[in-house]
Amino acid sequence: MNTDIRLSVGFWQHPKTRKTAKRLGLEGVRSLQVLWSWAALNRPDGNLSGMDWEDIEMAADWQGEERVFFNYCLGVWIDDMVGSYALHDWKDHNSWASEADERSDKARFSRLATANREAYDKMKAAGINAVSKEEYDRLTSVQRSLDDRPTTVARSSNVPPTPAPSPAPTHKDKEGGDNAHAHVAPSVPEITPEQYQGDVEKSKLAESGSAVLVQPFSEPPSEISQSTGPKRTDCPSKGHPQWRAFQSCWQVYPVQQGQEAAWREWMRLHGNGTLPEAYAIRDAILILVQEDSRWQRGKVPNMAKWLNGKGWFDKPFVEPAPSVRDGPPVARTQGQKNRQNLEGLAAFVAAADEEFSHGYEAENIGRIGAHGRDLSAPIGR
């Protein structure tokens, strides 16, 4: 789904824009841009088939007199096709938005390799590299129904429970007054050093695999000090404006794992000013998915690692075709070389025996040369 459209920096100085503002006012220019935004979401290819003048003016949110906006835009901003209408030069000026459906189909096909590998291999062998949403849902419905079955997993913690902290003692408490023990909540058990050391040893045994440590469930203390707040996390908020841009790239990335780490890396690059526009990252991902030999074999790094290495600068790696050479294969080890020498010597001896048994005819001499060095004929024969 498109989240933006491209507008040339010279749009407001273009003669067509100035004439539109003169004939329809700034409200007409506003309605034109509203129509473009509506098309990016609902008709990304710019084809307005099935719409009449009234539908187009409603999509543009035209508030003026009926048919005025449509009549002026026809032939200027809207092309009259055979039985339908289309936005003028939409694919030339908004090529990224016009290919939104095609990109989504290709990204969906890449995800199919994980969801249904058998169907993916068959379609790829047939030369198919895109799949519609309906077809993807049909191919993955069986796998998804299996994944959605309820399961019961026994969970245990390998870390001993941490005692709840008590408030800092007052000056009177330090002196051993009447209220020296008044600040300890009665529901918090007292942990002795020996008990704590025993818990640590049990934790080490559980981590080493020699024992299984199961912590029983216990109710939380009725009173918790203000010093125990929610656990801190360094993951940026998903309400940030960059979240939608990140999601548009995450949806086309072939490895759908490690989203939190990828989101943190995205925001780190955004914070130091080294993150390019989202459409540039999407283009780089789609090119690598379609052309990189290692990505096609499934050797794709997690998105966090790819972003950290600024993978949008990478060129697709294409494996060279294996070279064809004449003669025996190249010996890569000394053992292989020795074996080739022995085979050549055996062939030479066999050819020499055949030569001595049949005489030194020219045809037999030629055979010896095919297996080893030529044997010169005796003088006088």
C-alpha cells in the first residue's frame, strides 16, 4: 500500500499548474492533488476505469460547481481512453506508486518460500515470481491452520526470584528506635544469605543442563516500593512517525525475524542522519531478492544486520557460470597429481606393449603418441 506520492519541485511553476489555478483557483489545485493521493491508494496504476465525471469529482473532493473540475482536467490532467479515463503520465511521474501492487505481489512471493516451500519451488520453476493476496492466502491457509492450533508449553525460570527491596531506614531506625522494623512489609519473606547462595547455585546447575530448576508461582507482594517500576527497554516507540516507513520495508524483507532489533537499528540510523528514504531501501531489498544469487538460495541476513552494514549500497551478487575446459580435471592436491601420473604411465606402458607386439606401423605409433611420448623406430627398419 502506498503511503506517499512524488511531487516535482517545479510543480507550482509549471504552466499547466498556473493555468489550473487561474481557471479553478487554488481549490482546483488542491482537488487535483487530492485526486492523485486517492489514486495512489485505490488505483495505483492510474487507471480510472469504471468511473464517470461524478465519481472523479467525488474522489478529488471538488466543492465547486458540478462538472467544472472534470471538464477542465479532461485532456490536461486526465486522459480520455477508450471507454474509460486515466491520469495523465501517471506512471512517468509516479513510477513508484504505480508499481505498488507489483511490488506487493513479488514480496508476497518471497514470503511464500517460508510459508509453503513446495508451492514456492513449483511456481519458481514455472517462471512465476509474483503472487496475488488471494492466491497467497489459499496457498498458506493449510500451514496457517496448523500453526494456530493451541499448545501448552511448560515454562520455568532459571533465575532465582529477587527479593522486593525495602524502603530506606529513617534516622530513628538506624538508631534502633521503636519503629526499627516497622517499614518491612509482612508479606515479603526474609531471604537469608545462605538461602540466596543456594538459589544461585541451583540457577548455575540449571544453566549447565545438569538439573532442572522450577520456580513455583507465588502471589506478588501486597506492598511494593516506588523504586520497583516497569522494566526499562531501549526499543523506540512504535507510535513514532518512522514506524510506518519501517513497516513498508519490513513487509518486503524476505526474513521475517528479529523485528525489534531491526526497528532499533532503523531508529539509530535515523537518529544519526545516515538512513536514506524508505523507498530507496525498499528498492534495494526488492532488487536483491530478485537478482542476488545468495539471497535466492536463502542466505539472507537478519534485517538488523543488513541495516547496520548499510546493505542498500550492495550490488546483487551473481554467481559466475562454471567454465568448461578440455582435458582431465585439474588436480588440486598432491595425491590427485600422483594418481594422474600413474594413470598416464599405465596407459603409456599398455600402448608400448601393443606396439611391440604388432610392429612399428604408422597407425600404431600414432596410438602410442595419444597416451604418452612417441617411441622412435629402430634405425634400419
